[in-house]
Amino acid sequence: MRRAARESGLTLIEILLALGIMGVVMVLITNWQTGTLNLTTRTNATARGLTELNDLTGYLGDRVRAAQRVRVATSGFSVNSGSGNACSALSPCLAVVLPETSPTTGAVTKYVLFVYRMEPRSAVTADKTPDDWAETNVQVLREYRSGDSGTTPVNCVPGAGQTFETATGAGCAAMQGLAGLASVGGFNPYLVADYLTPSDKLPGSAAPFEWSAATRSVTLRVQFRQQAGGRVTTLPPTQAYALNVQARNAPVVP
């Protein structure tokens, strides 16, 4: 009877062995779950990056195609007043003059100056997701727009029968002479894209904006960068995404 009772129970060694096996199994399950979660996070980041790249290049591409004037600036041009607003190799600018039409007649009602500038993420105080890593590792693209009043220059409103080239309203001369414009002021900023590889870290030392007067075209180069699932993910992985767009309405420069 005593032997049967002894054999019907578990020894301390057997219990410890079972607990050890259970611990190993739990560690394997936890590692698998962590790996799966990280993979899912990176996959979601890749999908988000593809959407960002498609939206950004499509948006800027449409802007360039419709532009009456185009300028890429890495010096000699600044957006609003104050330090840190100059266009530079680190914060390059793409400026375009676009027509705005009446929704009822389709006629051009005014011409608006848009300036796109690559900037440190820390310069943006709103409309961004809190992310300490991103503050020092990515840039954002912001859009600045001229207004009907309170900006320098103001929107160019053509008179009856006038085209952009012949318009004489306030602000028109500055937009027509965009290539020589030194600064703009009072422009409201809008966040266009986040999580972009900084201009000085694009693969192959590529520039985000490049203008060719000979072909009247702009080459856009961007790369999405985000820390996801424990590692930094870039898209495309090894080079910047490039898009060449012709400014069909810009004048031919001899």
C-alpha cells in the first residue's frame, strides 16, 4: 500500500522538470508572438510608406505639370522671415506658380504661389504623430501658399483678357519673375508628408528637387523612413524613389 501511494504521486524532480519544460515552451511562444508582431509592424510600415510615396509624388507631379513658373532653390531664397527659413542644400525648396479656376466657368481667377520645403521634423508643432526617434532622424515636407491678402507677394489676379504673362495685378510681377525672387512672407504652412529621409542622407547623395531648364522638367526624389518593429525601415530600401515631371506650361528658357 505504501509503495502504491508513493508511485501514484509526482516527485519534486518531476515537478521541477515539468515546470522547466513549460518555461521553455512559454519563452518560445513569447518569442514567436514578438517576432510575428514585429513582422506585422514592419509590413504595415511598408504599406504606409508605399501609400505616402504614391500620394506625395502624384500630388507634386500634378503641381509641376500645371505650373506657370518653376524654381528649385538651395540658396538665394527664403520662406517667411526669421532664422532657419532659408532654402539650402539641407532644406531645399520647390516653388511653383499655379492657376486657380472658377468651379462654375473654368476660367482662371488667380495665380497662387506654392513653395515646398524640406524641413526638420522638430520644426513642426502640429499635425504629426508623437515619435521621439523621428524628431532627429527624418524630415517633413511642408507647403507654403500665398494668399489674397497679408502675404508677400499676394495672389496674382489677372484683369479682363489678361493671361499670366500679361497680368498686371498686385503680386503678378513677383510671380512672373519667380527666378529672381529673394523671399516670400506671411505664407501659411501645411504639412504635406512626414517620415522622409533627410535631404543630406538620400542614397547616392541625390537631391530631393532638381530642375532642368533644357527640358523644363523637375526630378523629384524621396525616400520613406520609419523605425518599425525594432529596426529602421526605408522605402525603397537602397535608393530614392525618382519621378521626372515636365512643366508643360513653363516658358522655354534659352
